[in-house]
Amino acid sequence: MRTVRANEGRSRGLLWAAGVSLALILPSCGITSAAAPHAQEKGTLVIHGTGDVSLDPSQIPAFRTNGYGWAWSGLGGLFLRDDLTVVNLECPATQVVDPEPKPFAFRCDPEALPAARSAGVDVVSQANNHSYDDGPAGLLDSLSNIRAAGLAPVGAGSDQADALRAAIVQVDGWTIAVVGIDEVLDPVDEVAGPDKPGTAAGHDFALALRAVRDAASVSDLVVVTIHWGVELDPRPRRYQVHQAHRMIDAGADVIFGSHPHRIQPMETYRGRPIFYSLGNFVWPRFMPMTSASAVAEVTVTSDGAVTGRLLPVQIVSDGHPVLVSGPHHRAEDCSSRLPGSPAATPKRHTTAFAR
């Protein structure tokens, strides 16, 4: 079902964010010609991705006072005007209390999930080192609660096959697959096995590539959300760059990275954007470096051309990210140049998520 990739070419290299300003890493906008007359008609898509999200009221007590809508209220409804929003939920959404013996164990409130759905979140990744914080029972309960809230979980499951399985959504003529991959294991046995619940792939990168290929075989567009790297690293490690390129070669069209808790450079490789780390998002405000964040915005035109950029965000107080400028007044706004941009219309999912 793959579409032809437009504008494939050499990597543009890593684009840097200096300090808290992200203006220098906004790539130039590109609009390609319309699809061939006999091709299946597809519209233009806008996809958003974020870094780490915590909905743990013990970690962010402001939720007890302000409610869980506080997490999303500084975004001006950005996620309601796109076609797909993917976030990394850095905790199990469960009432199961069975904490792993680790220095930091998080537990999200399942009651927080409807507010995320109402804010426009669609896909929730549990491919991270905290979704297993209440063991296998907590993880499985979290996946069930996520689905019950009308969200699609990825990156974890009841066994290896389930954890690697993509979430599928159809919108405006497109079939989109979202795959979650977890390379950060704490505890080390949290990775899913043939008969064991857990997170997806772990350190078996061959499994991750297989998941990407499987997703590409049943979709037009593959989005990978991956937990990797080293906390507070200012840029990706060499192995991450190598892995990202291999995932795109295997069929990935967009990569959203997380775990380092700070923004890292983005890269365009073969016309596909790689966001190596999207930093913190709904998270406590610890220090300026980790509170300067961003939303990844990806535009896909009808012929399959993909462009990506970062929308600057500040975590102004615990659990409260705010867009630095309004969603309709950003510099180099690619989507504003496209007539009938999907960023100005409600979400247009034509089928429910399947997984």
C-alpha cells in the first residue's frame, strides 16, 4: 500500500536548537505537484508528536487543583485541528499498585485519559521505561484503560507480537500506521516476550525493523515513536542516527523520539523527518533546559511529500506546556500556505483506530 516517496535525497544533516530558541531549526517549506490523475485521491495531512507526558498527580500536584485539562489548556486547541496526535505517556494509567523497586516509579490516573482525548490526543505510546512501573498487571490494566478512553495504545502489549503491532487509522484517503519501540529498559525484564507482557523490542533492533516493515506493508504512511538515547544528552548518539536511517530505509516516514528530557536536533533523511528527542512536554518544570520544549509538526501532501518542523513550547509551570506563539501566527508556517489546510478543520478520521 506504499505511496511513492517524493523529494528523496541526501540527508540535510542535524539541525540545532540553541538555548531555548527553536527558530533556527525550522526547515524550509516545500510543496510538490499534485498526484497523478488516476491515483487514489488523498488530502494533505497534519500530524503532531510530543515528548514525555506524565499524568501522575503525585508527580504534578497541580492536577488535583486545576484538573487534568490543565495539561492541554496552553496549546490553543492545536491537537483538535490536526489529523493525528501521538504522545509518549511516561507512566501506566492504572489503579494497580505494585511498584517496581526503582528510584522513580510513576503511576498515572486513568481518570486523566478522557481529558487527553478531549484535547485531541489520538495515539498513546507506552514504549518507555516507566509504563512497567507497576509490573505486568499495571501495564495490561493501563492498555485497557487507554483503549476504554478512546485512545490507541502502541509500544506495549500482552506479548511480543501484541507489543510490536501498529495502531492503524484511516483519514482523508490515507492509511496511517503508528509503531512504538522501547530501547530504554527499567527494569531490564520489562520487554515483552513470546508469552510475557511488556514493552516493544527492547535492545533487539531486528524486531524493531520487522515491526516497521510489517507496518509499511499495510499502510501508506508509517509513524514511529521510539524511546531511546541518554538522559540530558544534547544530541543523538551515533548509533541512534544509524538506527533512524535504517528505520526510514525499512519504511518509516516520521520518527518521534523521546527519553533524553531535552530537545535535540532534528534531521531530514531521504525526505523524511527525524525528531531525535522531543524533550519533556506535560512534565514538572525543573530547570530552563528541560522546560524548553516543542511539538513536532509534520505536513504530508497528497503526493507523499513530507516536511517537519518544531513548534516552540515552554513548560511554564508544572504539567502546563504553553505554545510560545499562537498556532496561527508562527514564522515559516508551511501549512498556512496550503489552501484548505487540515490545521484549520476538525479531525477527519474515517474509521476507528484498529489494533
